[in-house]
Amino acid sequence: MWEQFATVDLLSAGRAEIIAGRGSYTESFPLFGYDRRDYADLFREKLDLLLEIRERNPLTLRGRFRAPLVDADIAPRADGETIPIWVGVGGVPQKEHLEAIERLGTEVAPVVRREVASAERSAA
């Protein structure tokens, strides 16, 4: 994913931003060999990976849910110093959201699902 955003960042002269969120559908977890009970830990580990890729290159990193990276050269890099990363929340922020926000030193990017917004407008 980093490579795609870094490419967009290069093509747009540094205007790319990333909103990272947990996602609300866990039905596909078993297809990828994940246990739904690891939902929060998966988010933490994948967000940590994204942050490490953003900050360091080459990268050596080990995780519980992925193969290790050893002196991995992740390219391309961002146009400027970095790509801003926000934490996307589609409801009440959970503990892992708040931890991520604290690590990033950023704000929450509220994400409203279209079906929810449409239902709320219809009820008004």
C-alpha cells in the first residue's frame, strides 16, 4: 500500500495523505488465516508497519502476523519528508484508535459510512 500512496504523492507534488482505519468487516479474516479475536492486534501491527515504512528505509521489522522484513528497501519514497497519516474512525474511537492517535500525534479523521449518513438524513 505504501508504494501506491508514495507514487500518488510523487505525481501530485506531495499532496497525498493516508487515512488508516481498522475496517468494519471481519468476515474475510478466515480467508487470510486471521482470527477475529486478533482484530485490535492486527490493526496495531499493520499501523506500526506503515509508520515504520514511512520513517525508515531500509527497514528491518518482525511481527506476529507477517513475515519479517530484513533490510527491505521500500520504494518509492514520499515527495517531501513524509506522507501525513490520519486515523479513520467510523464511530466511537476504541482503545486501539486512541493509542494510534497518540503515537501519530494527530487528530481523528471521522469516516461516515454512506448508508449510515443516508439513514440519518432520511430520519430527520
